[in-house]
Amino acid sequence: MAGQESHYILPRPEFDKPVKLLIVVSPYYKDIADNMVAGAVAEIEAVGGSYEVVEVPGALEVPTAIGISDRASNFDGYVALGCVIRGETTHYDTVCNDSSRALQLLGLQGLCIGNGILTVENRQQAEVRADPKDQNKGGGAAAAALHLIALARKWGAQTKGVGFKPASDSYRLA
């Protein structure tokens, strides 16, 4: 059973400059969403970061909100939170696959996103995964975003000396 397994968890990253994250949450299942936000907030605060929370109607809107935010704001990273519980139709598969795919594409474009959209068979599974005292998937999603931010800052600060260098002020074309 997954609840009895032991997993390695990376140590929290440390930051020289503060980090600011946007938590985008679908509160379709409000109690589950609230628990996930609590876990994410605790993780962000543990590294001295700041955050904002925005709500969207459903899991499919989470990636769109992140994309809009990336174009219009200055967040270092994003935490995507929500819950999709299998129902009687194939809508579950569409929501799970499309929200995950959209988040992955945003990540491949360079956004630092922790994906905490739960995809579960029933409410009990969701409750266990969302509980900050149990599996704490909200905290895990925030931790993933923080690790990606740390990596982006590490590699973003490096220069490879490739490309053109700007001409000095004394250089002029005749």
C-alpha cells in the first residue's frame, strides 16, 4: 500500500534572494483544496518565501491561469493544486490528461511549476493525499516548485561565453 512506503525527500533548497510563488488552486472539493493550500503555504514559508493564492473553477483552468500570470506578473514559480476524483464518465481522463499535459508544456517553456493536481479513484484517497499531516501533496508540490526555482537560479546565473558581445562605446561604424 502506498501509505506504508518510504520515499526519499530532497532537503529544502536555500535561497539568497527571497522567492515569490503563485498558488493556483481549484477549490472544487473545498476541504481537500484547503488542506493542500495549507501544506503548500507551510513549505513556502519554511524557506522564507512569499505567495499569493488565486482560485479557478476547475483543474483545466489551472494551467491557463499560470500562463496568464507568467505573461502579466513576476512570480518565481507556481504551485498547481486541485483534485479530480474518478466519476462515471470519461471526463475524468480528459481532465487528468489535459491539465497534466498543459502544466508539463508550461514547464518545458521554463516555468517552475509544482504539480499538485490529485488524480484519484475516490474521496478517501484524496483526503489522505491532501492532509498536511499525512501525504501532504500540497507541500510536495510547493517543494517541487522551490527546487525548480533553485535550479533555474543556479543555471540562470551561469554564462557560457557563447554568442555575440556588444560593441564597446568607443567602437563606431564609419
